[in-house]
Amino acid sequence: MKKIFKLHYLFIVLLQLFIANQSKAGIDPPVIKVLDGNLQQIKVDSFAIVEDAKFFDPSYNSRLVKPYKVQNLVTLRINEASTYFLQAPFSATVQVRIISTRSNNSIDSVDKTLTITYDTANTYTNKSSYTFTNAYRVKIKVLSISTNVGWNVWPALQLTDELQSFPQYTFSCTADAIQSVSNAALPSNTTADELPVSWANNIAADEYDLEWTYIDSSALSSGRYGNPSTPDPLLIFDNNASRVTITTNS
């Protein structure tokens, strides 16, 4: 019996989800600045600043739908990873001024007092936080510090300034379309049943649909899918294809 082997071609198409929407929401990595007591940074007049860099970057003006949601958090805590020896129960208080820049570039401020406790025999408060919203730049400044013990507790403490933004991006079905998919070159003698592919990241896309299908060389050369050198994707993907939805760009 004579066996017939057919050469198969792999065709790939990439679609971005949410193309029907005019905007999409994202979640940026949190921006966190730490005043570390172990580095003697928790002291009067010490300060830390966090900001949503995209919001203040003119190059993003045409891509962002402003204003969008921002969550803010200022926390005094015991650094649980510290090896500093805590000699005895204590309480520690930091008064901090929180200066916020809003979406219209107005600036307001509020003073807050954060207090934590430590106890070896009873429950204690290992962190104290103040939460607020919609500040695109936040500066915290230490106004005063105090403790109820004579030994130095501050090397075991941290004061953090945190900003988490949820930007809204405009989306264009034409301008934001992925134009090409790249694939890694495979050696001619490979036996791997896989093809690594990638494409440029698009900030306006939440996720991507990657679709692929196989056709054999005889069908391609016969003109079943149009001109063999430039086959028609609509014909290739008309009857059968595989698809995955992923959030990464490879």
C-alpha cells in the first residue's frame, strides 16, 4: 500500500476583543513608595510621592478617557519581614499630611493620624490605613512621630504611599488593529508540534483572540483559496479554525 503524505500550511489570524466598544478599562500595576524606618526614613519632614504617570503624560491625552477611577492608600505598618528585635509591647503614632492632586489639577490636603500597636500576649493592630479615591498624585509628609516606650521601635516600621489606577482607554477598530503576527524561526529538522508566535502589545486591548487553521498544499495550489501566493483569509477560515482568548501578546 502506498502512503501519501500531504504538506500542510498553518494560517493565523489575530483579533482584539472589545472592538465593539469605544473604550476599555484596564488595571495598572500599583505605584508604591515606602518610607522605611530601618533606613531612618520615618522622621519629621520625610515625604514620599506617587503618581499615575500616564495621567500627566501628554502623549496619552488622545488615548485616555478622563477622569477614571483611582484608589489611594496610606498605611503605617509593622514590617513583618524585618529581623529587628521587638523588645516589648508598644504603640507608635505617625501624623501625616496627605496632599492630593485631582483630575482637574486642583490640590487639597488632609492631616491624618495613624497608630499601630504590638503586644506579645494579646491581639494587636499591626497596621493602620487611610483609604481615599481619585487622587492622581499623592504626596505624604510626616508631621510628627511618637511612641510610648523608651527604646527605638522605628526600624521595624514602614509608612507606605500607594496608588492603584484603573485607566479607561479609547479604542479604534482600525487604528488599534494588530497588523502582523511574528513567529520564531524553527530549524528544518524540528519535531516540535508547536509554533511560537507573538505580536505587538496594544494598550487599548483587554485581551486577544488568536485563531489558526491548517490547509494542505494540494488545496492551496488548486486555487481553492484563491491565488496560491496570496490566499484569501475569508476562504481559509470559512469552515474550520481553532481559537484561544488570551491576555498576553504571545
